[in-house]
Amino acid sequence: MQLGDTTSVRTPGRIALFDVSKSKPFQADVRRPAPRLNEHANEIRQELRVSPRVPANITLRPHPTGRPFAGLKVLDLTRIIAGPSSARYFADHGAEVVKVESELRPHGLRLLDPQKGGTQWNSSHFHGEFNAGKKCVQLNLKHPEDLAIMKELIAWADVFIENRAPGVLTRLGLDYRVVRELNPNIIMLSTSLMGQTDPASEVAGFGYHASGMAGFYEVTGWPDRPPHEPWMAYTDVIAPRMIAAMVTAAIDHRLRTGEGQHIDAAQFEMAL
């Protein structure tokens, strides 16, 4: 990207593709150059002298229930942290969130310490933290009867969030083309490590790997010691904030136009 002068700098790519099904999806790109330090200072000060800002008179209209996503139906087919944490935002604010999982492939967080009381299936602190407020159903999506139930849930949902590796839902017969046939105005968000269509989309891994590739390991730790990662799988901490905003924007878009869409959110790009 060019700055105001002839200086060229490298910038992160788009954090997501919106409405992936279209031939030219909307790209959340950087749209104008970043200013040099103090580049527009005189213009800004002059503008404020000529037309001082007047505080806007805003009337807030809270949702009657006090919970802005009351009535929203969210289907959660996610694992580990980034996906479950994203879906929990909506549960915390009134949405009905149904999480799909299976004992045949336990959600990774269910097995993590610290554990307290009950069975290992239900006693993990981490699992409770990122999945509070949700309902849960166990489905083996390789079984025809369970797959049929999953399709009923897709038809029921307003929002469908999934974070399987690219290609998994296609092999199950649940890619966006099928999802849209079941529910034409559904909002589907797919969040994988490197995105659905990136040249590196087949690179599998967890937030630890994406954190390293995004450069966090280069700016943490001490110069006389080996690289030391930030606390936790750091991209899993960053992505949910952006995903919640993307889904909320898509909900607003659907309220105004009646259109659903498919969002491809790459955790690597969000971290950059």
C-alpha cells in the first residue's frame, strides 16, 4: 500500500469475504492510504475552528426484553474456542443457541483441565466458560437420521456458525449451497485457520499455529531466549470479537434487505 508520499508498506489482507456465493464477494479491505504522522493536523484544527462539533442528540431504544438478540436462533457447529466463544456472545444477549456435538468426537475443551465434579464430559472449566447459556444436542453427522435432524436445525436457524476445516461440510453434504436451499435467507459464517478459499486454506491447525504465522511469537518473549508465545492460542482470543461484529452486521443487512449470506472469516487474517 502507498502512503501519502512514495513510501510503500505491507499491510494485512482482507479479514473476511462477505456474501461468498456471489461472483464478486464484498471484500473488507483497506480502502484508503494511512496518513503520515501529523499529515492532516492543520486541516483538522481548521475544520474544528470553522465548524465546531455539536454533540448528537441520540435517543436510545433498548429492546423490550433488555436483551438485544432475543428471538434470534443460532446453530453452533463449532469446536475449541474461537467458534464457541463467538456463539456465546449471542447467547449472553438473549439468542437461543443450539450447539451440535458428539461423544464420538468430544469437543476438545470438554477434556481440558481444570476439571471439577461430575463426569469429565461436563466438568471442564474451559468448556463451561465458552459454552454457557447454550442448549446442546448430540448428532453423528455421518448417520443419515442424524444428518436429517441437522438439516431441520438449519431450516430453523437464523444464523449458522461453523469452524470445521474447509471441505468437511461439503463431504457431509452441508455446504452453503445445500444450506441455502434449506433456508434461503440464513446467515452462515465459516471460520477456519486460513479461510475457505485462500491458497493456504488446506493448512490445518489451531490458534497456536496461526499466532506463530501471524507474527505474535516474533514480538513476545526475550531477545536472549527462544520464541515464547502469547498466553493461550492467541488468534482464538482475537477472532470472536470480529466474528460477533460480522454476524451482527449481517443481521442488520438482512433486516434491511431480507437477504442472508455466507461469510468466510479467516482467523489468520483477523489476527494480522
